[in-house]
Amino acid sequence: MRLDKAGLGLGAAVRWGSETACASVLERRPAMILLDAQSTEADALVGLVRAASLIAPVAVLRPEGRDALAAFTAGAVDVLDRQAPAAELAWRIRADLRRCPPVPPPPAYPQRTASQRLLFHVIAQAQGPVCCHYLRLLLGTPSLPLTLRALRARIQRLLPHFADHGLTLVVDGQWGLVTYQTRSADAPGTSLA
């Protein structure tokens, strides 16, 4: 990639939603995710940015002439024109990285697939409720998100691991959306779902 030639070693690109992508995120623990949105529609881009933001701040690489508003509205820290000179892109990414918070140490993951470990990490580290919609996109693709049934089954298998870490999973469902949040198991008013 031309950014590597500009002195910004990003590593290999991975396909969104794959086991390889999940494993890469867990191993590399990125300070920021660079999302290549070359053929992503605006609505799908919003979901991808919000899903990827569960892991780390997101910068979006977009084709020239495409509106950046959807990505910024979804929470992207920057939107970069794909056709900009490589040196400019590299410097902007470095500037974005300086503003990213430090990467927390990884939790002790359950011995599961990479996607299960990533799901555990996202829910256990979240600062607030996490919507099922973004978890489904995180573990699937915009055109084929993980089904809600499959997500529920995966979360059910993680319940003992949350308990092993002193966490209780709180599930809240309203109007067809479900959110997940962990709390300390000894905190008053928590309930396991």
C-alpha cells in the first residue's frame, strides 16, 4: 500500500467481519482503526463506523468526491480522501493517532474463537450499554450481519466468563433493540440476564 511507502506501517488489510480481522484486532490492539470505505454506501458506513468505534477510534478512507458527513456523524475522528498524496495521508493519520487514548491492557480472554474473544472484550470494556445492532455488524458484514439469534447464543456462552471476571451482564431490550452492559458483580442492583 502506498501508505507503507510513505513511512506509515499499517500492517495487512483484513476483510471486515472475518475471523482473521477479529484475531488481528485482539493481537495488535490498534490505537485507531482505518476503515476503507471505497464501495460502502452511506447508511452502511454509519453502522460500520459505530461498530468499529466499539474497538478503537475510527478514521475513514473514502473515495474522492464522496460526502464525509455520514462518517463524521457516526463518530469518525477523521475522514481522509483516498486520492490525497500518500505523505499527506500518513501525516494526518499520525496526527489522529496522537489524539487517540492509550490502549488498555487486554483482559484475560476465554479460550474461544477470535470472534468470541472480541465480543467478550467489547462488552467487558465498554463504558456504557452496547447495542445489538453494532455487535451484529462488528461480527458480520454490512450486507450480512450476524443474526440476533446467533449473537444471543454467543453471549449466552460468555456468561460464565463474565462471572469469572467478577462481572454481571445486564441486558435491556426495548422496541426490538437489545443492549448489553457489564457491571461489577458486587454492585447493588445488577441482574444477570
